[in-house]
Amino acid sequence: MSTTPLHPSKAADTATFDRVESQVRSYCRSFPRKFGRAENATIFDVDGRAHIDFLAGCSSLNYGHNDPDMRAALVDYITEGGIAHGLDMHTDAKERFLATFEEKILKPRGMDYRLMFTGPTGANAVEAALKLARKVTGRHKTVAFTHGFHGVTMGALASTANSYHRGGASSELAGVDRAPYDGYFGDGIDAADMLAQMLDDPSSGFDKPAAILVEPVQGEGGLNVASAEWMRKLEAIARKHGALLIVDDIQAGCGRTGTFFSFEEMGISPDIVTLAKSLSGMGLPFAMVMIKPEHDIFGPAEHNGTFRGNNHAFVTARVAIEKFWSDDAFQKEVQAKGDHLAARLETIADAHGFSTKGRGMMRGIDAGDGETAGKVCRACFEEGLIIETSGAHDEVVKVLCPLTIPRAQLDAGLDIVERAFAAVCGKGEARDAAE
Ligand SMILES: Cc1ncc(COP(=O)(O)O)c(C=O)c1O
């Protein structure tokens, strides 16, 4: 029998990428198809095959692909000749975003921050936050945590814990002391108490830091969750030692954990907050640093960049906030979906003696090792589900679907995850077939 397919797959033809693009490419290796169109939680390859998206641009698409209202507003803006690039000049698009963020995000939460637009990546926001904390305090060292991920430019990378990414620098990564994250040593050892003790002891060898930089949920680090109590302890440590508390909400923010900010029900008031990924609402490059007014001390253009703020993103980000954050309906929907996700993942994990991790709509299953998790993800992709791993050993199968995913599609995706775990970890034919 001939093995030549009747209709050759355009989506499987990766020859141009293999020939021309750098080796550094990564996600395309896990999902070796060519994609064309996307709508909410569905992404179509160029052969027209639909895939359920449980990766969502690594949480850059919390409101799904191509939200119709954001897209319409952006198309109108472009059609009317709206400014695409304006350096950091005043534009109508920026003013409307600032006013909307103030009105619908800051004021209802009793928050007072100045908004700084950096270059459009998360790493750039983290760089700015760290530089600012150093300038405010006059100190050099900052504290970051085990399994933390903050980007791969040099300053951010110094805060990132992952040795593979750190190795890419081939240079000294200076200025950061590493502390254990909540739960790092297991129950019974409070990692915040350890940090407090080190900072209280003038001979611990730990310099007084300019800042403590923390993710309330570690996205890339394996969905480790910090408790509210632990975060309050960190804030108290920062205050006691004159350091700024920086919350990196780049992955966990914009609704991912069920509230706009992942820390907003923790009773803390960070000095600086970084946002990127889903801030634009539509996957456009856009990053922002929120700064308490008293720390807003960079001189004009002292931290600059050609692409500070993105007018197209100002348009879509404003629509995202107006549409999803004008009342608490979306928040409640995300929280309910997060509970459902948790229950279904528990069932799958229990069936194989694994555990679940995460919070809100940022959850996964710790499959014990990277090989198992990788096999599960590959089995999922065979069935048309895009899902990735995270964690120090890539051992966590991580669900990061759009928050707007319809319940039925969420369940369809989770059915695939369930079958994949059964195929990879169960006994008998299914398992053999997956290997
Ligand atoms: C918490 C966190 N901070 C910073 C970054 C870096 O963002 P970017 O990849 O846009 O530079 C990431 C990226 O995954 C992240 O998860």
C-alpha cells in the first residue's frame, strides 16, 4: 500500500523554518505544524485542522485569540489612520488606556500607582523594576527566589533561577541573592523565616537588598503557589529592611488566578508591579511597570527605549479592561472555571498517584518527571491539544487555556489530557501504543 497521503499536508511542511530560522526556536519543536488562523481557544493549522489551545501564548492570550471587540477596535483605529508608533508621546489611544486603567483597575482596588511603559516584553519591565529599586534605595543586591522566572535579558536573567536559561548568558549574572520560595523545603520549614533570619543577622553574608522580587504563582517554575501569609511576611521583611517589594505579575496577572492581580486578596501593597503578556488583551507586545508615586524617580528617558508603549496595544488593552473588568461577572466566571479545572485535574492526578499544582486557571499535574510529562503533552498534541510543561525538570503538565474558553471546550481538552495520562501511565495496550 502506498504511504503517500492523498492530500499532502501543508501544515507539516516545516522545510523553510528548518532551513532559515535559528536553532533557538522552541515551541515550534513541540508543535511542529504551521498555524494560520485562531479564534478564542481554537487554533487552526494551515490544513484547517482545529487544535484546542491550552497554552494561550504562555498566558498572553487570557481573553483568547482574536477577541471580536478588540479586533474591531484595532481595525477601526488602523483604518482611521490612528498613530501606530509615537515613541512615548501623548496619543489619544494612550490617554484612553491610562484613564480606563485608573478608573476600572486602580480606583476600585484602592491602588495608587504611576504607570511606566517600558519596551514591550516582560523582561524589559523586570529590568526597569530592578533598576528603579536600586536607584531608589542606593543598594545593589536584590533578592529572587528558587524556581523564579523573570525573563532572559541580563538583569532579569540574574533573577531567573533556571540553570538552562542562565547558561545562555555565558557571563556573570550579578547582583542577586537567591532565597527559598514558599514550600521549597517542604512543610515545617518556613522559607520566609529563613530569609528574615539571614537579613536580621549582620554576619549572615546577605547584603541588605534593594528589592525582593517575587511571583505569587511561579509559572515557568512549576506552578508553585505562595500563600497569602507568606507574601505578607515577605512584605514585612522588605519594609523592615528598607527594601522594595516587587511583584512580578507578568504570567499570573490579568485575571489568570481569578482576580485581575494575583495578589489582590493577599493584603499586601507592593512597591512595584510588573505586567506584560495578557495586558494588551490580544497578544500584542506590551509591558508596564506600576510604581508607587514616591518611588517614581527615574528622570525623563533615564530608562528609555524606542518601543515604549504600543499604540495598537493601548487600544486593545483598553477594550479588554472595559469588556472584562467593568464588573465582577468575568472574575466570577474565571473563579468558577478554575474550581472546575481543579476538580478535573485532581481526578486525573489521583488516578495515577500524582498531585496537582497551581491556582485559579493556572493549574497542572505534577507527573513526577519530565519524560512522563513530555510524553503526555505529545500524546495530547496527537489528539489536537496544545499543552506544555513547566517546572525545574519540565515535570508539570500545565493548563494555561484562555480564561474565555467555553466550558464544553475546556472539558473536551481535559478529556484529551485524561486519555493521554491513561495512555502514558496506565497499563495495557493504550500505554504501549503511546510509547
Ligand atoms: C513571571 C514572568 N516574568 C517575566 C517573564 C518574561 O517575559 P518576556 O518573555 O515577555 O520577556 C515571564 C515569561 O514567561 C514570566 O513568566
